[in-house]
Amino acid sequence: MTEQPTSFERPQPGGDPAEPRGAFVRAPKHLGSPALPAQARADTGPGTATPCGHGKDGKGKEPPVNGPEHSQPAAAEPGAHRPRPAPEAIPAQPGAEQERTPGGQERRSGRGLPPGRPMPMRRDGDRLRFVGAATRRIARGLDLDEIVMGLCRATVPTFSDAILVYLREPLPVGDERPTGPVVLRLRRTDRIPQERDTDGVLLPPAFEPEPSALADLSSLTTELCEVRPGGALNEVLRGVRPVFADAPAARAALPELLGEGGEAVVPGGQHAILAPLRGRRRVIGAALFLRRPERLAFEADDLLVAAQLATHSALGIDKAVLYGREAYIADELQRTMLPETLPRPTGVRLASRYLPAAETARVGGDWYDAIPLPGSRVALVVGDVMGHSMTSAAIMGQLRTTAQTLAGLDLPPQEVLHHLDEQAQRLGTDRMATCLYAVYDPVTHRITIANAGHPPPVLLHLGGRAEVLRVPPGAPIGVGGVDFEAVELDAPAGATLLLYTDGLVESRLRDVWTGIEQLREKLAATAQLTGPDHPPPLEALCDEVLDMLGPGDRDDDIALLAARFHGIAPSDVAYWTLEPEETAPGQARRLARRALARWNLEELTDSVELLVSEVVTNAVRYASRPVTLRLLRTDVLRCEVGDDVPQLPRLRQARATDEGGRGLYLVNRLARRWGATRLSTGKVVWFELNRG
């Protein structure tokens, strides 16, 4: 009887002959030459031929009974069928005998092989196919959890019975050098259910494994592990190569990794592999592959498989961390360049939406803004920079900052667009954008709009009628040498103004004017649901508008700003003009007292008279033209004093010997809030008081 080692079980120098991986297999004479299943090796070489799974050679003759275990006829018929070995997870073909020892046990693992159990990988081709399938599954993951799950699902149960994956906490990103000690966190564990076999088939009672430590991995291991410099675990991780758990270095490193109860998790012998996970520049974790004691131990070639799995997983984790950082940067850029919260100006309610062109491009060149202005007015801005990339987002941020600065100067809308056009030309010759700038005055119920190549706004009236406002189209900012025009329109109470970018109404499937008409019809249909006397809720209206987008309509970023006009009733406004004389403060106190009595706000009389007197006194001291005084009754009482002096007052602590300088100190202590705004004709100082 010829004696030879199998291809999957090479004898090791000095190895124990009783170990399966170093054993020589001797086929008993009374069994003859068994027929190999489809998973068995199909070596060919001089004097051998490939078995076909039916116990005959290529010419249809039976193989010799007393020949070597893997010996076959000397030559095969040209063109004879050579079946490809199936991977490990594929069960044996029906009717094919399993290769067993004289006792009827599986010759590889030493235990019975129930029907349907997958055969182990017997040759290098099986390993290559497994590694290819596993790396493809790992590579499909995009984020960190998907990649770690892909590693676990690819290896259990095909390669191991259980796996523990440790990753650094926190994971390093790019070239940054983490500070402090290296800490590993148990990210995920996976195992074969104790009552099932590797292919998910319930095992007969005779084949059920004994309860083992693999039943509950997370409860027996520590979640956090600090890698001590110069320790055994640190040396294994620096070595990069996977090692068997019975290696001296691994025996010293595993207690440090798993904790005090970790020794119960690792089976004896070569039933565990510790594989460092190394990214592009550093080790980012470790993976521990485990097999139950009754299963076949790992072999030397399995170290190469573990190295491939660890390398592909670590590189995928590195990419996921970098992608997560890019997504975080994009989200932060969008959050900082767009308003985090909208203001609550007097007489108007606001709502907004922003949608990027795609999840991979989280920020683009679209923006919106609402800027409070003096006199309880508010500026509504929406713009769109050409493109939807990081460059477009950077240009958008600069233009938005410029628009906020210009709005603070209280310039007319057409002047704001003119200065934006100049700023865009300074940024570059190809920096073009569209923009619509509108100013709403709740006292006069009027809105002034200037346009720079942007789609026109839509006004939804209280009765349900939606109309596209006729505004001058203008040229995009950045063209240069173009004058912008402004138009003043009515903004009745209860009406809703919708400002948007072209991504909402234009796509590859429809032109911009078709989209605008669909938007108008959508607004009118939504208003009909709430009746003619009640406008639709503002937030729900924005959601309904976005629902009009169909498949293929998301070609560009979308910015949406909705403004519901309530205005301020004329009966809640009191306005006077005072000459810059010494008698002006006393006259202002009397006028304010009468207005408060008319509004039944007598409890605020003392505070209002004191603050009005101080602010008007400061105004008439330096003014050369009439001073304006206006009181507004809304949810708060607001007082505004305007003069023709551009210098803004500053709060300062007056000295004991100073005769003045305490007026603003009183305003700061008694008022709910106060401020000063510079105008093109001077300034306005205002303060607010709670109505109680």
C-alpha cells in the first residue's frame, strides 16, 4: 500500500503524528479506492488522471482496487470532462461517498459527517475561490459597519466558527498622529449558532457539539483593551503577519487582548489565528478567527488566507474612515454656509429646505438667507452659484457673506446685486451666479424685489390663487457691466412668497418654465385643501412642494425659502417726526404715553418714557434734521428712533465725574434687547420691552 500525505495535510517537521494536519492517511484495503466527492482535490500529473465522481476513469473503467489513495489510470481520454472542485460551502453531491477512516468518521475532522455538511477546503484552488468571494463581499461595504459585517459574514462559517474584530478607538484618519495610548475596542463578534451546523442545517443529537466558550463571546471578553508599549500584544501587532494562537508571542498577547476570561474563548492547539489589521500607514485593529475544538485545526496555508482577509478589511476600513471624514467636512461646510436657524422678524414667518444634488455631493452652490433690517423689515435672499462642487460652495459662502454685509448697510435691492456682481468679478472671470434679493416691509405691506438671472418667485394668495410674479429677469452676477432693476409689489397679509433655485423646477426631463407652471399648480392645489380662509401650514407646504419631484428630477441642488406675510396692522403703529430741539425729549414722552394708553399698555409707561427720553436726547444732541420716533405693538413693544448721524452709539461705563454717558446703560438694563443699525441716511436706535 503506497503511503503519501494529502495536499491539505502536509507533515510538519517535528510535528505530532497524531495531529490531523501532520498525519499521513492510509486507505484501508477493505474499502478499496473510494470515489472522491466534487469537493475533493483533482490533482493531475504524470501517471495520474482526474476522478469524475463516479468511480471510473476517463475510458469508463474502474480504477485499481489496491492502488494508492489518489492514484488513477496513467492517462485520461483527451477532452474528458474534468469537474471543478466546489467551494467549501457547497454540500457534497448526492450519492457521492464521503472520504472516511475505517471507523466511519470524517477523515479530516475525526468526527461523523452528517448529510449536507459542507466539505472543507482541500486545495489551493478552493482557498483562492474563497478569498476572491470574501474580498468581493468586503469590498462591497461603503461605511465602517458594512465592511466589518462583510468580514464576519464572509468568514463565518466558511473559514471559521467564530470571529472577533477589534478596532482602534478612535480610528486614526489620514496622516494624523493620534495622541495618548493605543486602545482597541471590540467592534463586532460573530459565530455559528451552537445548535446548527456550518450550513445552517440542524445537527442530529449525535453530532451536536458540546457547550463551549464560543456560545457567548462578548460576555467573556473585555470591550476595551489598551495596547501597552513594549507588551506582547504590541509586538504581535507590529509584526503585521497573522500567527497561530499556540505561538509563544500569541499566547502572551491574547490575555492582554481578551482580558482575564479570554482564555476560555480560545481553543487549544492551532484552532485560532490572531491577524493584525494594518491600513495604509499603521495597524488599526486585530481579528481573531476561532474554530471549535472538535473541528479541523487551521493549517499553515490558512495563515495566508487570514492575511488576505485582514489586509482587504483594513484597507476598506481606512477608505471608510476617510470617506466619513469627507462627508463630515461636507456636512459641516453646508451647516456653516447655510443658516442654522431662521430669524423671527416681526410680521413674517419663515421656513426653508435644502437638498443636495446627491448624497455624494452633500453641499453645492445654492443658498438662502433671511436678514433682519431696520424698521422691522426683513431681506429674503436666494442664490445659485454655477455647479455643485466644493469650489461652488466656497464661492457661495463668499457671496452670501457679501450679501449679509450689504444688507447691514440697508442698501436698495438693486444696489446689493450691483455690489455682488462686482464681488463675483473679483473672485474670477468664470464665477457666475444667479440671485434674487427681496425686502419686505410689514408696516407698508409692500415688497421690493431685484433679480439677477434667477427664476421668478411665486406668490400664493390667501384665497388659493398662485401667481408667478413679474420681475425684471436681469443678468447673472459675474457678467459685469449690467444694471439691475427693482420692482415694488403688494404683499397682502396671509399671502406666501416662495423663493427657490432652478433645481426645483428644471431637470433633464422638463424645461424651467414647465417646472414653474407645475410649481404654481402644486401650490394652488395644496391651498385648496385648507380652504379659502386658511393658508396651508408653512412647513407642510414646503414638504408638499418637494413632493412634486419625481424620478430623474434631482439633477441639481435645491434651496427653498418660504415667507408667510402677516404684516403689522396700521392700528398697531404710531409714527411721529420731531424737530431737533431741546423740547423734543419731553414731546416724545407725551406722545409715547398717549399711544400706550390707547393700546392699554399703561403698565409700561414709566419704562417707555424713561428710555424714549434718553434715546431721543442723544439723537437731538447731534442731529441736524428732524428725528423720527416710531412705536410698534406686536408680541413685544418696539421703539425706534432715527436720525441723520451715521455714527453708532457705544455702551460704556460712565465715570463718577461725568455728566452724561448713562443713557445707554439704562437702556441696556431695562430693555429686553436693544441695538443700533446704520442706514444710508443715518442710523436707527431701537429697543424692545416685553408686554407682560
